[in-house]
Amino acid sequence: RKEVEQDPGPFNVPEGATVAFNCTYSNSASQSFFWYRQDCRKEPKLLMSVYSSGNEDGRFTAQLNRASQYISLLIRDSKLSDSATYLCVVNGKGATNKLIFGTGTLLAVQP
Amino acid sequence: EAGVVQSPRYKIIEKKQPVAFWCNPISGHNTLYWYRQNLGQGPELLIRYENEEAVDDSQLPKDRFSAERLKGVDSTLKIQPAELGDSAVYLCASGLAQGVTDTQYFGPGTRLTVL
């Protein structure tokens, strides 16, 4: 089983739609969780950290379910500029600062 | 503020040749990471430095890969000899270790093609 699993997509959605990505992780001892965004042929950039209480940043909402070892990202009112790959990231087994990346979920927002 | 700088941005070599990548982290960052990203995959950690010390190199193929971070600032990653399967994007990231996990900032990467 992979340490971090994501649906690779692609998710093709119209502008204005709400889209949700899910991610599961295998290490119950993980303490830190993130969503990174990666544009085509660019480097990953931190989108947001994920906290147990859930957190929101504008149109983006991230949630963590420790019991189910599940992380989600919700994007409301999708924009063309949201088209990218979204990487679920978890800190690795037995080590802080060691990030394990999922394979990413490709989002394509259509006009 | 300047970001993580990497060079070269692109490199094409023939198999069995050596190749080296260079990384200059964000000023003041004490942690430095090298990742490899294959097409359609997420980045995979190769080596992690805290200052000058390599604190995790468990995923670095040591038969052909080597890395150094002299004076705890710039870093180089070398492959000798390169194999076809080494074609990938090599990403450098830096961070400021504080608390449980530092936020990692990535450079633009070096896209390596081995022919």
C-alpha cells in the first residue's frame, strides 16, 4: 500500500463548479498534512496546511479526519486559473520534516 | 525575496556520463532537500540536510548518486554514471526548521534527460 494515495484524475469541471479531492495516508503517527499545488512543468508550491479542526482560505477548504486517515480539499467557485495538479502531502514515518507526496490529482477547469 | 535557485534548468546527456546539479537555498534557511520527480508522480525525497549534516539519505542510491552541502548553504547533487532511468526532474527545496515540520519552498528544478 502506498503511504499517500490520491485519485489521479483528471477532474474536468466547468468554471464556477465545486470540486473535492480526497487523499488517504497509511501512517497513523503522521502529524503534519499539506496540500501543494503544481502547475504544468513548474515546481510544487504550498497551497495550505491541513489542521484537525479544518481550515479555510478563501475558496479553498481543507479537512483532516485522523480516525479514518483521510484528508480532503474542497475548491468552491472554480476558476480557470485553478487548473493544476494538487498534491496531498504527509510527513513520513518516524521523522518530522520528511514529506511524503501523493501522485497528485489533475484538475482541469473548463470555460 | 529571492527563491530557491537551481541550475542548470535543463540537461541532456548520454548514458554513462556524469552530471551535476546545483542548488542555492533561500537565505537563512537551514534545511535543504533534494527530490526526484518522475512523470506523473509526486516528488520523492533523495536526501535531507540540516545545516551541513545529511540527516536522511536513506533513499539516495549511493552507488551512483552523491550530494554535498558545504558550509551549510549551497548544495550539489551528482550522478555518476547516469542511467536511462535517471531521466526525471530533480527538485531542490529549502526550509527553516522550527516546530514539527518546516514549510518547504521548491526551486524550479532541473529536467534531466538521459539518452
